[in-house]
Amino acid sequence: MLLWLTHTSGIRVTELALLEIGDVLYPSGAIKPEVYLRADITKGCRPRNVYLTHAQCLAALDAWLVVRYQRCWGLSGADEYRRYSPDSKLVMTHEGQAFELAFKHRQLDSGPVAYRASDALQQTITRLCRQAGIKQGSSHSGRRSLAAKVLAATGGVETVQTILGHACLDLSKPYLSVDQIVIRRAFEIAL
């Protein structure tokens, strides 16, 4: 489920760690196809939407919710939200706890910046990538993969920028590697 979410929605690992049941499920229990990422959980406090429309991602999410229910993790007793507490975290550790976040600091040209990171979730996703045979896989692999697929499908760098939640196009450039076959095809179409 973690790999499906990161590879089909473009969500960051910290955003995933902070995502709540109520963000992903309607009170009826149905999965929201469009999930609003609140400013308080996004990098740079820039809210955006991610889309849960990939069939295998939805199936994996449903399966995860069944596992959580069987283990009684985050249940509320009410019928809404599939009996989960809407403010419980969507993603939990193998012990049914929310992934911890650590405050970290980074030095930018503009000065020091504090941010939150979930190292344990990041390590979990990296391990899952290895187990799935994804070479050099990490918690960011899904974002890079989705960006490449969207760019190949649409040619729209602004679309990639919006999906990734970047404030400016320069931040999206490292994600925009174009396959040589795509470049050759572009020349053939253009000429």
C-alpha cells in the first residue's frame, strides 16, 4: 500500500505520515478520489490535491484498512469512516502507532530552515522498494516515477510542478529527466 500510494499520488513521505483517515475516507467509508493535503502537513505549507484513482492503489488501500480493522487500530466505535477515528493516522507502524516525526534543520541560501521528517517511514519504504526489486528505490522514487510518467504523457512541466507541490519550476527540474526514446519520438512528430 505504501509503494502504491507514493508511486501513484506523488505524496511525500512526511505528508503520508501525517495523513489522517478523515483525509482519505468520506464519512460513508468510501475512499475519496481527490484528497486535499492541508497546508499543515505539506512541505512549505502549500496545500494541494492528490488523486487516488489507480485501481491497484485503491485495492491495496482497501486491503490495508481491512488489516487495521482486524488489529483494532484507530477504531472509534461509530459507524462512520468504516468505524475508524477520522483523526487517526492512515499509515501506522507494525505496532499500530503513528510514525514519529523528528524536527530537522537544513541550511539554504536564504538561511536555516526547520522541517519535519519521518525517518522510520522513509526507511520502511526504502526496505519495501528493495523487497519489490526496485533498484535504488526510496521514499522519493514514487514522486520521480510519477513525474516522469506525467511528463511523458502530457509534456506539461507545469502539470508536473503542480502535482509535486513545488512553488517554482526550478524545484521540479531534478524530476524531469526525459527518456531518449521520448526525445526521438518528439523529433519525429515535430519534423
